[in-house]
Amino acid sequence: MDQLIAFPEPDRAILAQRDALIAGLAKLLPADALVTEEDERRVYETDAFTAYRQLPLAVTLPRTTEEVAAVLRFCSRHGVPVIPRGAGTSLAGGAIPQQDAVVVSLARMNRILEIDTANRFARVEAGVTNIAISNAVGPDGFFYAPDPSSQLACTIAGNIAMNSGGAHCLKYGVTADNLLGVRIVLVDGTIAEIGDPVGDTGGYDLLGLICGSEGQLGIVTEATVRILPKPEGARPVLLSFDKSEEAGAAVAAIIGAGIIPVAMEFMDAQAIEICEAFAKAGYPAGAGAMLIIEVEGSDAEMDAELKRIVDIANKHNVRIVKESSSAMEAAAIWKGRKSAFGATGRIADYICMDGTIPTGRLPHVLGRIDEIIAEHGLRVANVFHAGDGNLHPLILHNANDPAEFRHAEEAGNEILKLCVEVGGCLTGEHGVGLEKRDLMTHQFTEADLRQQMAVRTVFDPDWLLNPAKVFPLELRNQPEAAARVA
Amino acid sequence: MSEAPRTLTPASEEEVAAVVSEAAAAGHRLGVEGGGTRHGLGRPIETDATLSASRLTGVVFHEPAELVIAAKAGTPVREIEAALAEHGQMLAFEPMDHRTLFGSDGEPTIGGVVAVNASGPRRVKVGAARDALLGVRFVNGKGEIIKSGGRVMKNVTGLDLTKPLCGSHGTLGFLTEVVFKVLPRPERSLTVMLGGLTDADAIAALSSALGSPFEPSGAAHIPANARVTEARTLVRLEGFSDSVDHRRAALAETLARWGATQTIEGNEADGLWRSVRDAALLSEARNAAIWRIACIPSKAADLAVEIASAFEVAHWFFDLGGALIWLAIEGADDAGAAAVRQALAHTSGHATLVRAPDAIRQSVPVFQPQNETVAALTRGLKQSFDPSCVFQPGRMYADI
């Protein structure tokens, strides 16, 4: 069975010149920074969107910005597509290569360059993991706020490419809100510094444009990020309900009362069951829905805020309130949620959706998701960021059954279209990548997309950077047309 | 300038699109205007007509439980703040009102706030207008209606055009509708104050406050030279009343090595923060040039002195913990541009000439000069949104 998402036809001329291109790259890089053997290239053929894979022409592992620039200059001159890669944890296929492309992996650019606690920023090479920044500034009492679930593995480069969020962005914002500057290599090898320590350059906000541009405007090699002082303390509470609607109403009432907890996570019955079986977190058996709400501050502040939250939950038929009285209990409450994807992966294959909806439409959307999944004869587990309406339905299926996989993909697409129909969007924090590329016309008009493409063309006139992603193929088979329009 | 250009007042997005298409076809240049309170910002421009948002008004929706409000671009900020206040909410980024500085009349609009990324002291805690902006609708220079972003808190679908639009001074497109994230109005706000500190000590104290877990929502220093009798260093705390009490006590301990703290709240404190937000402390010598300089806080005190020492009369104060210097210079032919640019040549920072006579803003760069790479990207962006240069020609840079 053909796969739902198509790759562009590889450029035969590039494939034919492979030996010469590799010889050219070899002159620019140390021997250990160029991967050409097929079995070693296999490592890079996909990311966390594993249903799709392509073997790249070659893989480069530069150690410096200058090496990245040399590779881009070379590829640019020879018209060879380039796929930037962080840790390869993209759930949307953002780092999946193509046969005629050279992968630029930032895995070796993983140094912390500068920590300035007086001015509250850190400067890092873009291949550092998200958690490494918090680990580096932790001893000084600081942390880096955006916390995608993959934070142990994912790189800041990938976070910038996708404008990643995380469980705590209800209070602290997403990557764009915490990024102060980047060093970026443009497609022709030019090295540029964009941004400033206060995020206020006075010109067009190029930094804001680069953040979330999915590796299509350039390759970020260094990042300056805001670091924040750690709170005095943090404490989660677990609330269980019989029905999803009650949990949803409690979330709305908490925000309506002027309370912005640092995180509000929702899990449905299926997700609770899967996570409890794996993590033994003490989640209530048989609950219809569960919220994990985290507050921060001094002990007295947390007591007061939790009391406000529990009082509201009581008005919405909360069944069980489980407060954590120790760091161990707090960790246990989070453990189940943070291992949701891994735990799900143990019982079935899954694809993870990432649409965002206006939170007021939650009951309607959850009901429709159940219907869509039932129509396709599948099962779904829902875990999501309730405060901001960012859904993560995990569609369970057997990937070895092509017909069932196709059903899962189709059900996923219907769910994402539903998110757009109710006023939301296709992706809240994972990015469009390959996965949602062909759905873009459901959220945007052709004029909207042409404007985005014209902006992309300013940075990458020949569309060499991560070219198979984000924009539907039929709109840009002739990228020069987009350039002419501009 | 010669006689005032005529003003066009379309009443719908479609009418805006038609007007812009026509202007593009005819090679006309359009100024853009919300409430007309910020005309002094940017370089002076000459246009064939002014496109006004005055008939594009009204809150489109406000969903308090979703923390979101959408409004037509010409809606007065006052109207939006009133709608939010009814539900105990606010535009958390505290948009600066430029009327004090420019002595202008009229009502600031929400579209104008987006066009200049108008933000205030709470930026240290919640970010700027650009961070709260969830979505925009606009008409580009080809007369096409474009949307970017949306109404939800988390959205990474496609290139985020809201970011370049915000702060583009109307040069990329004509905004028709904007959507903002809003926040609950704090139950209580109070300001912890230190007196008599030098600039360097004050900024060290502010850094210490901002590096504490007490989440200040304002951090400013007003030196004695800024037309006050004694230097005052201000740290604002906001939240639930019991929490604010706890944090005040804890912060006083953190700041103890810089002296004893005083506390003010209510109208006195609110007025003080409003004057910081609007740079009202410097507005009075009407002939003074006003600069807004973004820099690294630990360099701010030296930078202010270095620039000011070149002039007989200069006043300044610091906001955002020292990351922002507001500076007034009197009696310089070039508004002090040469001295400001020279000082910034050897330290990182960005200076904007906010207030100066037209002739000076015509002849010296108003925004921080860009290196060739960034300038080329800037020209490319302008070209991609507004290929025939319909909107605000020359407002930000002479060549675009």
C-alpha cells in the first residue's frame, strides 16, 4: 500500500554525482565528521515519526559554526538539499531526510558557552540537550523554562526549529518567549547574529520568525536563552473526576478565578490505565478523567493556592484529591504523565496528534474524537495540556498491519481538521514537518500560504533547506514561481 | 511637509484590500494610522494618502476562561482594557501610551500597539506585546487578505508572521484584526522601594531581585538626575494578597545589603509605574531628544554616563532591570545620535531615537543601523510583503 505522504522525486543528477559530492564534502571536514557508509547512514533515515524513512546521500557531523557554513556553502553551490538535525526526536518528521540530501547533524555542537546569572541568560551551542541547560545553570539557582517531554534527549536546535512548548508553558511560555538570540548559518554559508539580550532590536523581528521555522530559514548553531530563577518550591495535586466534561469545567473555572497554575495536565480513562500499569504512580483506578495541576512558591503560598484550586474542583464533582506531601510523592504523580508516550508504546504502536483547540470546545472535541476513532475501529488515549488546549490524542494501532496504519493516519487527519474547524490549529508544539504538510490548506488559504512561502524564499531562494516539509507539494513544485510572486 | 494627504477610512477588510490593490496599481504610497497618537515614531514620510483604521473597530470576541480577546485593529486600547476589566483581566504587557511623550491627541488603538510593539515595565515578567500576540489578520501590499497565528495559546503551524508584523511600524501590511492572550488582573500590587542608590548599585539590586524566586513584575531605577529629588529604585510585586505579603518580606531581606526598603501601593505606586511606562519623567523639556536604548543590564550604568557626558544637559532612568535606558538629551544638533551610536559601537545594545524634530529623524538613523546581512534580509522581507512599497515608505529605514 502506498504511503499517505509523498516525498518529492529525488534529483537524479544529484544522485548520479554522489561520489563527486562526497569527495567535495570530505575536503571541508575532518574524516570523522562525514558519514557515507550505508549502514551508518541508516541511523539518520528517520526520526520519531518512524513510519516514514529515506536514506540520505551523506551525513555531516560538524563541530563548529564554520564547518556548518562550509557544508552549506558547498551544498548551495551544487544545488544539494540540506536536512538540519538535532537529536532526531521530531514526532512530525521534521528531521526525516531525503535521498538527494545531505544531513547536517548538530550532535557534536553541545557545549555550554557562557552562563551570566547577573543578566539572566545562557549562551549555548545548538546541539546541547534541553535538560543540559537547566543542569548547567541549576547550581546557581536558575533553570531554562520550556520543558518538552523529550527534554532529556531533544536539542535546543530542534526546540528552536519547532518552537517547542512543554507542560509548564502555561506560565512560562514557549521557546519563542525564552529565546534572546541566535547565531545562524544562512543557506549560502553566511553567518549571522540575530537577536539581542533583551530581545528588542528595533528592526523586524527576525528572531521571532526564525523560531518555529522548521529548519527552512537557516541552521542555528548557537542560542542565547533566558534563564529564570527557580521557584522556592513546586507541588502537584492530582484530581480525578467521573467525566471528562467535569474536569474540563474545573479547568475553565480555575482560570476564570484568576489562577494561572504553572501546569494543568489532563489524562482520560485510557491514558490513566496505560500510565498506571507502567509507572505505578497511584492513579485512581476507574476514573473517567484526571488532572495534574502544579503550583509554585513558598510552602504557605502553595498551600493557599492549592486550597483555592481544590475548592473550585469540589464545585465540579471532583472524586479524589491527592496532594503530594513529599518530593517522592510529587515525582510519582508526574512520573505517570511524563512517561505517557513510553508507556503507550509498550502496549501498542501509536501516532501522536498535536492539535490545539479553544478550551471551551473541549467536551465537543473529545466526544468527536471518540466517534472518529470508533469509526476507524481503533483505540485512543488522550493526554494533553489542559490550560492551553493543546491536545495529544495517541491513536493506538498495529503498525505491521498496513491497512490499520492507514486507518490511524486517516483518523489522525480527521482529528486535526476537527481542531481547525472549532477555531484551533493543526499543531501546538510539535511542528508541521512532513506529517501535517498536506493538511496546511485546511488551516490556511492559498494566499496565506503564498505569503509564508514568499518569506521563506527570502532566506532560501532555491528551497534547499528541509525542502519536503511544511508547505504542500502542489503549491511549490516550482519554488522559483513563489520567488517571482514575491 | 505640504498639505495633509487625504485620509481613507475603509469600513471592512474587503474595502481595505480594494484600496490597497488600487494604490499598488497606481503606484501610490499610503501612510497608515490607528488613533494617530504615535506619528512621531520612526522617520518622517511623504505619502499620497493615509489609510486609517478608524472605522475598523470593536471587540470581536472575549473568552475570559480561555484568556483571549480579539478586536478590530482600530479599537481604542481603552475600550479593550474596559472590556477586560469587567472580567478581572488585563493586557498584561502594559502597552506604553505615547501621548505624554509626543503631546499628541487622540486615542491609542490596539492595532497601533501591535505596529510598534508597545510594551511596558511588566515585560520583565510576562514579555512584550509580541509575546502576547496570538494572531493577526492584515492586508499585504498586494491587496491580499492574510491571516497568521490564531486564537489559541499554542500554535506552531507554519511560519509565524505575527512576529515580523509586530513592531514593523505598518511597513509590511495593514492590520485589520488582532488576537491577544490576556491575564488575570492581580488581586494586589505593591512596590518595594530603595532610596539614594547610585545607578550601578541600583542595577545590581534590581538584578538580585530579578534573580530571586519572587517574580517581580517591574524593576526600574530613577536616578536623582531624572527630575526627582532622591534616587528611587523600584521593584513591583503582584499576585494574591497573602503571596504578595510573603514576597515583600522575603524581598526586603534579599535587598537588605542595599539598605532598608519602603513599601508603597495604591494610586501613588500605580502613577509611578505609569510614568515609567510612558517615559513621562523625561517628557517635560519639550525640546529634548528622547532615546530608548536596549542593553545588557550590567553595562547600563556605564553606558548611560558615557553617552550623557558628551552633553551639558542629559537625564535618564532605567526600566526592565537596567535592560532599557530612557535618555533625554538637550541641545544637540543631531539629537545626540553620533554619541549614542559611538557608545554602542563597543558594547552590545540597540538604540531607537524616539523623539526628535522631523528634520533630525530624516537625517540620522532612527533605528539601530543594521549589518549588511540583516539589512538584506530586512529588504527581502519588505519586498515579500509589500513588493511595490505601498506602505509607509521610508518609515523605518530610508531605502525600504
